[in-house]
Amino acid sequence: MKHVTTAYLNRIATAVPPHDVHEAFVAFAGSQLDGDNRRIAIYNRMVDRDGIDHRYSCLAPGTDPAHGSVDADGLYERGHFPDTAKRMRLFEMHAPVLAARAVEKLNLGVQREKITHVVITCCTGFSAPGIDLEIVERCGLNPSVERTVVGFMGCYAAMNALTLGRHIVRSEPEACVLVVNLELCTLHLKETAELEQILSFLIFADGCSASLISSEPEGFALDSFHAVLAPETQSLITWNIGDSGFDMVLSGRVPGAIQETLSTRGPEILRGAQVSDIDLWAVHPGGRTVLDAVERALQLGPQALAASREVLRQFGNMSSATVMFVLESMLLSGAKQKAGCAMAFGPGLVAETMLFRSGR
């Protein structure tokens, strides 16, 4: 029988911008309700229950975001939020800096010269020449490295990048793949009176992860991937380019759709394993209610999603980077001889899932 190379997620490093904006964004979002007591009560209840203490942004918060400019530089001034072109210029300014910070935290050393492929995921900014070439130059990689950009897939894109990294290593056992998941979600802050959109301001943040995939037996072995599409849910998560940044729809029906899908498709995701066989659950913390839905659907114990809930508390939802923050915490914990399941959710509505295991 032909030998099949196993791909390993060797290392993960993460980085966030310097500005904790959670309180500023909460104040701004609440101020959009304009004295509507019923909606203000709903909003305040959601703030109390969102499970988030900190979120970080490349934008420094303003001194009075509820009444004046949301950011210290006056770019997001009430009534004069920037158009998409200006937001993309901010992306071009801040994204390469954050990406380089995450990559450098991998402490590549001589391994820098061994990187053969770079895979980038991002759904919050575009430019050309793009972030892939910026990373190659700033991080001193081989200019001939093979580059792939996975764009506009949303929160589950990290799973697609890991899938691609696994395919590369299995076809080229000497390959070393650098994966970067970079999102500047806060650039797309909106002025709106729509409560559902306002509530999304309570979740999203900026962040970046960098990781290495190779055939070296270190870290997590990437065993299999599987995508599950929830039927008739296309309208629940959408992400479109508008004149004033990117426009998101994140329906309140998402947690229910996730719970229903996982309740019936769980055995398919686990490939014959039982829920009790899984030691590590790396679930994308798309929000507290999303984690609650996964917990109910799979009948998980109260501590099963502790790592995901802690990432949500400390950083919020950083789109494609977020599940990598969860996996990083598990790698750093030194888990040995453990079976794991990772999953992330995004437009479609799709659950992208991965089975993995830690070494001896």
C-alpha cells in the first residue's frame, strides 16, 4: 500500500492591534438607538450577556464615541464615516504590520528559508500587490515562494486554509506551508439604526494568526476535513461590498440553524467517532449564543468549550483568525494523546470541520 504523508499543524502564533475598543464600540453602538427605550433595553441585555470583555482594533478609540468621533483620528466622525476606498487605504496601512507581527512571533529562525508556500485568508480588505507579497518582503521569505490568497470566505476560511496546507504537504512531503489568517473587521463599522446590525458591533474585532504546516511530527496531526451545508440558510450570513465599507448581515437565527444542523449531522462530522471520544473541541466563537448552540447540539460538558469561550472573552470574534486562537491555546497547553474536532461557521450557512490529534 502506498504510504500517505501525514500533515501536522506544527506551531501557531497570534497577534492583535494595540487598542482595546470594546467599551468605545459598545458606547457608539448603543448611541445609535436614539432614545428607543424598548430597543435600548434589548441592547443592554445583550451587552450584559455577550461574554466579551475585550476587543482590539487598529483604530484608536475616540474620547467620546457616543457623541463625537468613534476613533481618535476623526476618520469615523458621526455623520461622516469613510467610504470603502478610504477604509481600504487603512487596510493597506495596518494589515501588513499586524501580519508581520504574527509571523515574527513564530520565531522561524533557520526555518524561514524552508518555507515553500504561503496561504493567506482575509475577507476584510483587498489590494494588489497584496498582503501576500507584503508578508514575503517584510518577513524575509524566499521571493519565489508559492502564494495563495483565500478571499472573502468569512469566519470559516481558516479551515479551508488548513485543508489546502494539508493537501500541499501530502502531495509534496518536503513542503513547509505558512498560513496567515488576517482580519481587520473593525474597519467596517457602520452608522445604522438597524438593531440586528448594531448587535454585530458587540462581537467583531481585529486579529491575526500565523501557523506552520509540514510533515514534521510536531503539534497536531491534521486527519480529515468535512464541510456541512445547512439547507435554506443562504440569507442568514451575508457579506457584501458596499459604498461605505463591507455590509454584513448576521441573523439572529444563526445559532438555531447551527444547533439544528449539528444535531442531525454530528455523526457525519465525527466520521464514526462518538462525541465522548473527542477530548479537544476547538469551536469558532462566533458569539456566546453560537457556542451555546454547539454545546446543546452535541450535548457537550460544561467545560468542553472553555478554550473557545475564553478566546471570545479576551478578543471577540476576529472572523477567520479566531479558531486559530483557540487551537493555539490548546497547543500551548501541551495536550498529549488527545483527539480533537475543530469547526467554524460562515456564509452558506456552512460548518467547516476538521478532525485532528495531538502526538505522544
